[in-house]
Amino acid sequence: MQVCKLDVTAYVLGACLFMVAVVSVAQPTSIKQLAQLNASDGSANDLFGYSVAINSNTIVVGAPSARGGLGAAYVFVKGSKGWATGTQTAELTPSDGSLNGFFGFSVAISGSTIVVGAPYENNFHGGVYVFAEPAGGWANMTETAKLDDGSEHELGWSVGISGSTVATGSEFTNAAYVFSEPAGGWKSTSTFTAKLTSSDTVNNDYFGFSISLEEKTIAIGSPYATYDGGPGIGAAYVYNEPSSGWTTTQTYNAKLTPSDGMLDDYFGCSVSVAANTVLVGASLETVNSKRDVGAAYVFLHPVGQTFETAKLTSSSAKASSLFGTAVAISPQGDKAVIGATGISLGAAYEYLKPASGWKTTSTSHATLTKSPATQSFGNAVALIESFAVVGNPYVNGDNTPGTAYVFAFQ
């Protein structure tokens, strides 16, 4: 498996911070940092970069503590010369936002539609906000529609979108919701199409903690799920849309579990699905007797209760690296980016699928590091084609607004 290493060094020149990437790879490849994204109105502790999403020409960055704690999501559009000249074109805000609602905690994008989660909105009830791009392009705006199930706790903890379908999970309720866009477009009166649950989950399994949606497939993480008599090992559930459409009565098509799962591995803390491939993070897994190093598992064409095709780890990761905090798989299923928010140094790793297919390996690779040290680098990752976005919502000991970085993999 080809694994790429990014080492980033920071240089201060006047009032500007420049990041220079030095690349070391197992096989020839080119990695280039294209842009550093910042909010135009950023303030200390905004948590800008807590969540990120990307499509072919648009990046969305969540900042759940921006605007004095009301939260915001920022839209960046690729420039005429690529992401190196990308600019912020919009700031998305909720019309009914409340202090510490954490609007921007989760974000997702598909085509010209953006979804933003605010799990602490309305006294921890939560909400999911849909933004449809105006005819003239993205501009500062409030939501086109607010999606609400009417009862759940911390709705919007995780969000996903593909085409005209939105999926969202909450942290504690062991349920995920599917919303389908009405014929007349998204409206705040839209009701959920399906409530997805699992008969083998119990309270505090965190079913819905993470979610990913691609076309007709939804992957849902449950990092404290119990199976084979082992409490809190974690699992991920895969649902395929029936020919008749999403329905509350359907059961999962596959329950994904790690072949070497242990108590409190946090398997399912992050998920990403694309091209019949599911990538699942387990950020608290013990590796080589080192606690909380973390790992990520690749599943192909999951049918029934299957085991992983590959287990991805970092040979350079140390104890408490939290490798797998965030994961992303490319639309073609041939690339993966994995975030690791360690004790002092955050990281992001790129993996390329070998010609023979995904395989377990631990060939030489290392972390993407920055100076000053920041454990939050890699808190969120997104990937499309050959472009990756990595969120860095805070810097240790420094009251910064947060930032996000765009990389090209060639």
C-alpha cells in the first residue's frame, strides 16, 4: 500500500503565517499544500475547522463557536487558478440560532446543497439546516429549511447528504433519520422519510455518532456497540435503500465489526462510504501494546456480518495518537485520508489503494506536523478526487480562531 507523509513547518513573516510542506513517501507521489483557509471574521476560540466538507469546487468549514457562540459555516469557492486562489464567498448562519447551539458542529455538501448540524440548539434538542445555493451563487444567507424530527436529543450531531437525500444522527438516542427532498424543494415543514434503528443496540451505544451517505447507501457508526458478549467494542451499520424507498421498518444490510476488536476501541467513531467501500475509524484502539494509538478498517462490498478487508495503522503513531478520529474515502474508493488528533501533535495520513486492492499494511509513513504543536490538526477530514481538506480548530495554548488546509495528491 502506498502511504504518503506530510511534514509541515510554520514560518512567521510579519503578521502572516506561511505553511511549507515537505514530502516523504513510500512510493513516488506528489503532495502539495494549496491553501490555508481562514474565516474573514474569525475570533479567538471560534473552532473554525471543527468540521469540513468538499465537492468539486466548494469547501464548507464549520465553526461551532463563531459569532460569540452562535456558530457559523463558511463557504469557499475554488478560484480561476484552483484552490490556491480560492476565496470565502459566504457565511451561513441559522435564522433561529441560540447561544452555544454549536451550529457548524457537522457539515456536508452535495452538488449545490449544504447541510449543517447544530446538536445543542434549542436546549440540546438539536437541528439540521439545509442551504440551497442561490441562482447567483453562494452568498451570506440563512437556511432554506430546518429539518427536525420533533423529539430527538442532539439531532445534527452527524450529517450526510447525497443528491436529494439527507441523513443525520444524534449522540444518545440510537437512531438516525433520513429526509428526502420534497418535489417543491426543501422546506422547514419537511418530515423525515425514515427512522433507522438497530434491534441489537442499547442505550449509550452511540448509534448515530457518525454517519456517511453516498447515493443509496448509509453507513452509521456506533462506537460503544456490544457484540459477541463484549460491551463497548463498537460497530458500524450499513443500510441500502430499498427499491420502494427508505422506510422505518427496514433493517440493516450489514453490521461491520473489527476482527480484533477490544473493549473501548471506539470503533465507529468515524465512518465514510463510497464506491462499495466503507472506512471505519477506531481511535482508541491499542496497537503494539500502546494505548489509544488508533486504527481504521476498510470493508469492501459488505454483505451480512463481515470482517475487514484491510486494517490501516501508522507505524510512527505513538500512544494516544487517536489515529482514526476522522476518516474520508474518495468517491472512487481508491484513496483514504485519516486524521489523528494526538496529545500534542495532530496528523493526517493519505493511503492509496494498491492495484491488487486494499490490504493490511504498516509500511513507512509518518505524521503531518505543524509548529506550534496542535493536537487538533486532523479533527476533521474530507476528500474528493485528488483534493483533501484537513481541519485544525484550535492550537494548544493559543486562543486562535482555527483554520483548515487544502492539499493536492497527485
